Amino acid sequence: GDCTPLMEAASGGHVDIVRLLLLHQADINAQSSAGNTPLHYGACGGFKDVVLELVMNGANVEIHNENGHTPLMEAASAGHVEVAKILLEHGAGINTHSNEFKESALTLACYKGHLDMVKFLLEAGADQEHKTDEMHTALMEASMDGH
């Protein structure tokens, strides 16, 4: 594949290896061909300690992958509330949306049916009137998918 060792360590949740690679100047914001950074992989996997290590070392929390998703969107889509908290505390935009489909962390969490994530994002100030490119609000996304 086209993943760096840091991406592999992050996607496996291996915080000690992440730390070691960062000590040896691994590129913290390197992107795979799909546009994913180590932070995308850690967020998607729900690895709080990996995500914290990366953001504490200056990982860019707002890089979009080829789907237009930020690490926060990946965490929201996978239902990882603790990871979402860490990302928001380190400057992730709660209402940042993907370029093509205009998805947000909230619309993705609704679509996937992650109730705890939806509650968390609403309490954290997510815009529930934000519309995707198909003009669906978060509520519509949730109801259309049977949640």
C-alpha cells in the first residue's frame, strides 16, 4: 500500500510506536492516496491515546481526505465520542463540511445512527440546520436511514 509506518501504527492503535516514529521525525501530516493522514486512521479506529499523541504533536485536525472528510467526521461516522471530544478540544471545526456532498460530523453521525455522538455534537454546538448537498438536514438523514 501507500501507507507510511506512522499511518500503520495509528490505524493499529499502537501509541508507543506512534510516539517513537514522531521522535524520529515521521511526517505527521502525510497523506495516503485516499488523502488520509495518521490522524484520520487513529480517529476512525477510535484510538484516543493515538489521537491525543498526534494532536499534541501538531497534527492538522482539518485536513480533508478524498471523500472530503476531516478526522472529526471520521470519528463521528464511526461513533467514537471520546475521540471527537479530543479533536474539538484541539481546534477541529464542528461544522466543517465535506466539499462535494456537504456532509458534516453531525449528518454523518445521524446517518450511521450513533445516538451518543449525535447528542454530544448537538451539546457541543453543531449546526442541526446544516444541509447536505441533497438538502437533507441531520434529522432527515437520521429518519431516512431508519434511526
